[in-house]
Amino acid sequence: MTNYILLVDDSQDIHEIFGLHTKNAQLSWRGFLNPLQALKFLDNCSKLPSVIITDHEMPEMNGLDFRKEILNRPNLASVPCILLTANQLSPDELRGLNFWKVVEKPISFTQLLSMLPQ
């Protein structure tokens, strides 16, 4: 992976654990607790992430709406996105969002890292 992983999850614990696992795997990452802050960052960054990992249930904006916002930005639309969810989502809810993967929680971080696009 050449760039970095962007993690969007409202749980500080998830960020701390993810940070430990990515450090052990020698992967770069950037994290946001708020999807609106992540979008602001993405709109202004010079180097796009290799993959975006987003939680589904978050305050202010859920992962599906976050993905829609990404797809509305031509420079971001091709970045693979993984959705983490504790909920069963219907095909209708996911239609047109083109997630790289939809992963049901709980999931081990080792398993999650193995799912990243190469």
C-alpha cells in the first residue's frame, strides 16, 4: 500500500487499537472521529488515501451518507471504501455505493487489515 489508510469511526478505542495494529504492520494511517471532519480533510489534502475504512453508525453522518459524499467528489470516487457495521444492511441500502467490502462487526483487526486492497 503506497499511501495511507483513512479511518473514520466515532470510537476513540477503535482508533487506539487500529493505531497499534497498523504500527505493527508498518502501515500509515490517519483517523477521524467525525465524518464531517474527514470530508474537510479529504477536500483539502494533496495525497489521497489508498483506502477509506468507515463505521456505519456515527453521530452527525452515518457511513452510508459519508460514502455518498465521497462518491460526489470526482477526485475521491475511485478510492476503495470499506464499511464496518454491526447492523445487517439490505442490498437496497447499499445499492450504488460501491463499497470495496461491507464487514460485519465484530471483526479482528488482523482480519480487517488482510482485506485491504493491494
